[in-house]
Amino acid sequence: MARNLHDVAIVGAYHTEQAKRLDVAEPALLLDAMRGGLASAGLTAAEVDGVNASTWVSGIHAREAVQWLGGHPCWTGTGSPGIEAVLEAASAIASGQCDTVLIAAAQSGEYQDHSATVSWTRPSNEFVECWGLYTAAEFALIAQRHMHVYGTKPEALAEVAAAIRSNGARNPEAVMFGREVTPEDVLASRMVATPFHLFDCCINSEGGASLVLTTSERARDLDADPVYLLGGGMDRQGMSYTAAPLFDLHGRVGERAGKRAFSQAGLTPAAVDVAEIYDPFSFEVIRQLEVMGFCGYGEGGDFVMDGRIRTGGELPVATNGGLLSYSHAGLAQMLQKVTNSVRQLRGELPDALTVPDAKVALATNGGAGALFCDALLLGKEPA
């Protein structure tokens, strides 16, 4: 039977424990993620015929994970954990390559040298090793230019950081649970790379996550609340962290992805109830709200004020605490933008963070500093 993206549903979503340091071997963490995803979907390993699983340090890949599932015939994916992997798996299901896909990722044991920034902020290339360019500075270049061109205020960045960190403070699963932060706290924290203060920047942590996708037809027979794929898109403009991003070239990365996602879904940004926007730094939320069409260019700073992006506001953002407070675990954190969208729509978050009657969620990955930005729309009802 011919299928398309709208014939695919997510039936399982799971997060392992998240912490600054877990003292759990990566293979065990990945296995926990895989088992948890299957349990969330009400499926067994024998019912999976597609796998995309990986670890950051130990280098486990999908074909090894297939052996863990018993070695029966499977399609295997190679997409990076996150929206890229979800769209790849959905395409495989839609084209009949497989019927049920388990996506999982985990990271532990990477950040050992605490005298330097974490390794993924300083990849080995001629710009970084000689000149000291690192991720915070690259994202800061875009933010500073936006502030110069449009007059965006530091207070807007501080409101984003405080709103998201407040979500994490109320989430018992978050690394930063109980650590409430105000906009004043953000502005008072030490400067890292102008205009980013310490609390404008994401944390580093360890953990894992998983998703299970299957056909909409199969989803109806499972004891799980399905969440449907409505639309998705990818926008890639070069290799991440090999050259400094230029605002005029990369300041609108993600616009293509957002337009394609909304077009496929037959929706506009007004239909989105919750936005799990990728938040490596506070300004990136402002930028992505603009490129995804929630406001005009240059209007993002005003858009985030007055509680609009807080839980209970017009457009709650990063409701589990995001990368700023919940977790940033290797590449698993990109998958967690999708998993948290699913958990939000399924009503699996704490009551204080649950968006009442949420029906449509937007998840994003990446940002201008990384020269890529992906978008995925999910819904409680099929398109």
C-alpha cells in the first residue's frame, strides 16, 4: 500500500535519567533508552523492523543495535538523532522499507576536561584551534548583529532564558530542577560571549532518549496514544563550526524548513499550541520565532516579552526546561525536542508544565551558529 508522511505516527517516547554526570556506561544508557521507548509504545523488540541507534563516545551504531534486538532483518537509518532521523525513518516507513522504527541516542562520559569548554563546542579545525572560536561566540555573532540591526534588547534575551529555566526549575526530571532564575539573575550572571551571559547559555549533561514510529494503521491497534507527523523540513547551509557564521547569509536559516513543514501540514504558525524550539542560547529562540513565521523579522525581541512564551502564555516554549535547564546530552538532546513534543501532546509532563488542550506542537533543531535548522510539526490528530 502506498503511504506518505501523514500515514506515520509516533507511538513511543522516552527519556532516560538526565544528570550532569550519570556514572552509567553509554551502552547501558542506550539500552535503557531503547527498552524505555519500546515500553512506551507497548511493543516488543521482535516487532521492530527499523533501527537508528547511536552513542556519542563509544560509537555504537544501528547495526550493532539490531543485534541487541535479536538480529532479525531490519532497515537501518543513518540520520543524526533528532528531526533528521525522524524524517528519514518516516520516509522509510512511507516508502515501505519498514513498518516500525526505533530511534535512540545516548551520551555519557564525554565531558572530562572541565578546564575547557565541552568538546562539541570546539571541534578540531583551523579556525577553532588557532583562533579560539567556539560555539557560544559563533551564535553570539548572529545575536549581536540582530541587536545592532533591529535594536533587540538584552532584556529580551534575559526573558527567554528565565522563562525556559523556570520550566526546568519545575520539572523534577530536569538537571536544573529547583533552580529558579529571573531575568535579573540572567543579566547579573557573568559574561561568556557578548551578548550572552552565563544563564543565556545551555548546560552540559548526560542522558539518552528514544522514539518509536510506525504506520498510522498499526498505531490504532496499540495501547499507546499516537502523535501524528504533520509536516517537516530541513535547512542546511554548510558545515557546523568550521567558519564563522555571517548574518546576511545565515541569519534566516530555518526559514525554508519552517515553510515546508507548515505547507505540508496545511497549517499556519497560529495553529501551534506549544513550541519546543531548540535553545542552545537564549537569542536563538528569538531568531527562530522570526524565521518560523510567528512574528516579523526584527520583532522577536518584543514578541517574547510579557509572559508570551511562558507556560500559560500564548506560545509556551521549551516546556520541559530545554537545553538551558533540562538537559544537553550529546546528540540525544536534539531527539529530546521531538520526544518532549510527544510527551507534551500526550499529557505526560508535570501538571505545572502541561499546556492544556495542546493539539499541535512544533519542534526544531539547530540554529544560525551551526548553519542548519530543521522543523517538525506534530499533532494529536492526523493531517
